[in-house]
Amino acid sequence: SSDVCSSDLLGTRSVVVASSEAASHVGRVVTVCGVVVSGNYADTSRGAPTFLNFDKAYPQQPFMVVIWGTHRGKFGTPERTLVNKRVCATGRVTVFRGVAEIEVSNPQLLRVAE
């Protein structure tokens, strides 16, 4: 069952989907919710990305959030603070190395679910 939530920032309403279903929404702007089970700040990698793996640890995760280093300061240390929390991310779903992902640059689009 998909409920709909409004996202004022994107100026559109987005469908809420489970992280296990994110791959079937590639190319669409949706809100993906799941439990962050692991995270990694790859500070020595190009772009210094932070990865948040949903529902299963890397490399088995069905969905991940990517926060690039240029935006990391707005988020603190999400690879630690969001682990074991139910989190929702809003954005356009893409696929990287077979895994559905959303790149998030605004903390208002990544929130702990109530």
C-alpha cells in the first residue's frame, strides 16, 4: 500500500515506497523509507561520499542514500546517527552498480520517520 506525502521542497507530491521496492521506481521522484542498518563515510574516495544502506548491510542492501562530501557538513555524521533508525529519503531514484539509490543534498529530504 502506497500512501502519498507532500514534499513542499520539490513542489510535488511523491509516492512513499519501501526500500525493497525502490528499484521499481527508477527515474521517478519518490520518498523511500526503510531502516538504515549500516553506513560508511568514504572520505578518501573521489567526492568523499557518505553511504547509508537500507534494510540490509552492504553489499546486500536493496537501497542506499548517497550524500556527497560537498553537502556532508549539513548532515553531521549520518553514518553513525541514523543507524538503526527508520529513515525516509525523497528524491529521484537512480541505479548504481545494480543498487537503487537517491542522492540527497538537503537535510530536509532525509528524515527520521515518526
